[in-house]
Amino acid sequence: MAARLPSMPQTLLKLMEQCQSEEVGVADLSRLIAQDTAMTAKMLAVANSSAYHRNGPSNGLDPALQAIGTEMIKTIVINESVSQIFDKLSQPGGADLRGFWSHSVQSGLTAKVIALKTGYSNPEEAYLAGLLHDVGRLALYAILPKEYAFNFFAPDNDDLCAVEERTLQTTHAEVGSWLIEQWSLDSFIADSVLYHHEAPSRLEKAHPLIRITYLAHALNSKDLSDAQLEKAGALCGLKLDELNEIRGRVGEQVKKSAEQLDIDLTEEVQAPVAPAPVVKDATKDKMMEQVRGMVLASELGRSFSRQDGESGLLETVAKSARILFHFDGAVILLMNATGNALVGSRVGEHRLRLADFALPLETEGSVIAEAVRERRVMFTEAGQVDAGTGLGVFEEQLLRLFNTDQLACLPLHVDGASLGVIIAGFMSWQDADLAKRASFLRAFSTQASIALRALLDEKRDAENLTENLSRSYREASRKVAHEVNNPLSIIKNYLGILDRKLLNREVVSSEVTILNEEIDRVGKIIDEFVEVNPADQSGKTEVSRVVGEVVRLFQQAEFASPLVKIENRMLDETVEINGSADTLKQIFMNLIKNALEAMSAGGVIEIGSQGLVNRDGVLYVELWVKDTGPGIPAEVMSRLFSPVKSSKGKGHRGLGLNIVHGLVKKLQGLISCRSTKQGTTFEIFLPVAQRTEHESVAYS
């Protein structure tokens, strides 16, 4: 049923207040919704629609609300509230629902008490049946506000049913039953609504829910005699005094609920006087619809922004479109990575069918592709398939999928970038309503697009961050492997020396010391690369001592080829730098190892110092590592300190000079390289450690 059932303004107001809170839960909303026939009917209808109907029908209000979820409940409440507010602004007068509300809530509470007293297995189901027993009257008033107005406020008795039958060829009991049947509940609620005006004699053997609903309605009817009440009570085995006790207790509960909702039940509710004819103002109606769409779209934007993850957002957008515009189905296609085709999103009830779908944007005759290309809401025309006017194959497939005769295409785009499209199915009789709500359709599409763009940007940033972290860890692990290989090679060579000395019963204390130092250095290298914060580089290191240790390591460990000579050309003076000895050792070991590998035919490697150099007011010690190898090719020189693919074969990673460059930078130094066919020289400038005033004077 397309008509919107009117709710109590007070209930909607309380629900709106609840919806403003981020902490509100389903239980809080359920307590309020359970006091409003129209809102209860709406939630049950949504929960049992194909958008949510997954694991069997939701027969109770709480299960229905759990199935819908808090965010969608808020969306429905806000939609109903804003729509009814604008409907009332655009139409003079309006129904006073206090009497209807009081009777419905009282009947629901009465049915629940009767169910408890008679041992019925599902008191909450009884409450729903009592609350909804007159929903047909609400539906008829919503559909025929002028024709049914006086009947809506007339006493709910057999005379009313006779008038309805004569004027409408149906009764509110039949309409209410039909409406509830559309929800496919696994319950006799629809039957209890249908038979609530039946003769008691026909209900003696009826299902308990039907008898409970009948008695609840009778107990809250003002024109029944005690004798009639006794007959009704006999259906549930209850006597007149018990019925009066139930009536009094429930009456007090209704008064308390009315006070909580600020509903004044003391004033007599009168049937409305027929309003004067109203001259339709098309401009005003259009303006009201645009304002309504803006308000609803703003609330939807907040709801969309709270969704977590792409699938959650797309699912919410599709469900919201179906509920707000009464679509029979909705799917979302997203733009592919290259931006030339729409592909199926893996969410929603048709995700398996659409998973491998792709629609090129240049497809001729496709309304979907055209809507995305032109970035405007478009519709297929009713009967296009039957008329043979050439809808695309995919459009025809979707019409069969939704079991509808028209499609709406809502493109998703932000700042000129197309993100995808919402495709929904509807029947041709809904044309006028959708045309009236065109501005809301566009606003809905805009809010969905903004939320999707924000989510995709967030997803891209997260992927970039992950990729950057992954790249950093890969690079770090390669550097660790490269740097650890140097001390491991020394350890391996010294183990060979140690083995020979032990066989000859020679002293091995110095070799054991070196092994311990290199093992410790392996640990420090690993620790330095895995720590988020780099190791503290404070402290002073005497340069000549480190250079001497490195040269001795290579000489004594038989690391170098006998054809290569390593010479220490350091000046005989003490110079300290700020930084650790291990860092300086790594620099020289990488440079010497590279030189050794370049001089397979033999040669000389020299490590020396040029003394102190003042550059731009900063005092440096100038060091150099020189070899007599074949030199470095020009193409390698141009990217010398960048990671490269090594040409030295397996076990070489092309990272040595990149690591050296990083270590020199860590010591706040500078490095340069000169290379010819007669050899290569690396020059390193490291800041000299700050001297005391006494040392500075003595030096000068």
C-alpha cells in the first residue's frame, strides 16, 4: 500500500528527539514505536520486505527492529516526521489522532494482559494484534482523507462496517487484514484483525489470538453492555469482574503513556468539519517538495557518513532508496578502475548475479550508461520492452529481476568524477509520485555520492599507507640482510682462523673478542632497523681507532684476496666525531667490501684522512677510501647512492652504497665520489665533535 499512514505527532516528536542521540538503541526506540499503530505497521512492513526478509519473517516488533537496525530506523522516523510536517503545512486542517491512538494502545495493552492471564504463549504477538486491529481505518483515512473522514471518527462497531461495505464495498477489517498479509508474517495477526467484528458465536473454537483480539477490542468499546461483555469474556474464560479489573488497570497505563508523550486525553475529540475548497498552488507545492527533500537529504547524509566500510554504505544506500521511494528493488553499479565501464558491486540481495557484470559507458541504447555519461537522473519509459523500442539487454534483465515495468537510474558523481549509479525498479503507476519527488531523488543521489567519495578516498589513503609501510618494511628487511651479511662474513672467516689456531694450540683470545663484537653488531643492526625510533647516535667516536679496527678485520680475517692490499693512511692525530663507532664501522666495511669485489684481478685499497676542513663555518674531518679498480660506469654513477639491481650475481642486493649514503646522513655528514678507469675515490666529510674551550685554544 503506497499511502503513508499518519502517526501521532507526539510520538514522532519523541522519536525525533531519541534519534538525535548517538547512544540511542533499538530497545529505546521500540518502547516508543510500540505506542504508535502507524509507525509499528511501517516497521513491520519494512522488516518483512525483500530488502530485509532473509531468515524468515519478523513476527514481533523487537525482532523487526533488530532486523532493520538503528540507523535505518532513524532514517524511517525522520522521513515520516518530515513528510508529515510538510504535508500538514501544505494542507489546511488535519486529523486529530488522539482518540484513535488511545483506543489502539489500550487494545494492545489489554490483549497483552489477557494473553498473560489465559496463558497464551506469545503475549507480545497479542499486543501487536491489539495495537494493529484498527490499522485498516488508518489506511482508509490515508487513502481517502475526504471521503472517509467522518467514518474515521465514528464509533468502531457493526454499524460502521455496514456503512463501509455500502460506500466502499469493503470494510476497515478487510483492508487491515489485507495490509498485514502483505508482510508475510508467520502469525494469525491478519486473521485476528479480519475477525474483530465477527459474531462471538462464530469465534468459540477460533485460534486463541483471534479470541484475545476480539475481547480486547470489545473491552475498549464504549457502547457494549455488560451482557455483551460477558459473552465476549467467555471466549477467553474471563468473567465480568476480571474484565473490569483489566480495563481499569490498562486505563491507568494509557494515561501514564499519554502524560509521557504530552497527549491531552481530557478534551473531547470531534470529527473535523469539512474544509473549504483549496486552490492548488503548483509553485508552492514544488517549493515545499524541494524544502522537504533538502531536509531529508541532510539527515540522510549524516546517516550515510556513519556507515563503516564500502559494503555497509552501499547496502544502506540501496535499502534507503527502496524504503524512501517505494522502489521494488535497487542495485548499485560502481565505476571500474579505468573509468570506462560500470561493474556490479558485491553487496545486496542480487550480488551473486551482478558480481561479474560489466557495462561499458559507451554502450549505445543503454539508459543506465546514458544517465552516468550525462550525470542526470533518468527513467525508462513504461512499456518500452513491449513496444520494441530497444531497451538494452541489461535493462531488460533488471526489469525481470525486479519484476517491474520501469527503471530509475540515479548517477553517483562528485566534482565531475563519476563513481557509479543506483538502479531501481518501480511500477508505472508510481510515475507521478517520483516526478513530484525529483528534487529529493537528486538530493539523495548527491548525499550518497558524497559519502561514497569520502569512503573511497579513505580507502585509497589506507591502501597507500599500507603500501608505503609494506615498501618501507621490504626495504628495511633488504638492508638488514645486506648489513648483517658483513659481520656474518667476518664471523665465518674468523671461525676458520679460530679452528686452525685451536689445532695448533695457539692463543685465540683476540679472535674470540672479535667474534663477540661482530655477534653483538649483528644484534645492533637488527635492533636499529626494527625500532620505530632510531637508536640514539649521541656519544663520541675516535675516527682513527675505528679505521684501524676495520683494516685489521679485513687483513686478519683473510677476507681480502691475497692480490689485494689494504693500507691505512690515516694521519697521526686524534679526531672525534659525534656518533657511534658501529655506524662508522658499517660505512667503511661497505666501501671496502665494494672495492674488494671490484678488484678481482688485484690492486690497492687505501683508507686515509686529509685532516680538518671548514665548510660554511662547520668543522669536518675529511676521510677517503680509494681503490685502483676499473672504475664505476657512467650509467651507474648517475644513480650511485640509490637502490639498484646488482650486477654482481646471486647474494648481492645493490644496496651497499645506498646504505652508506644513509649512514653518512645519519652522522650529519657529506659523501661524494670520483671515478675513472684508474680507480675510484669516495670522500666523506663528518662533523667534528664539539671541543671544549681549552681544547679549542690549544688547537688554534
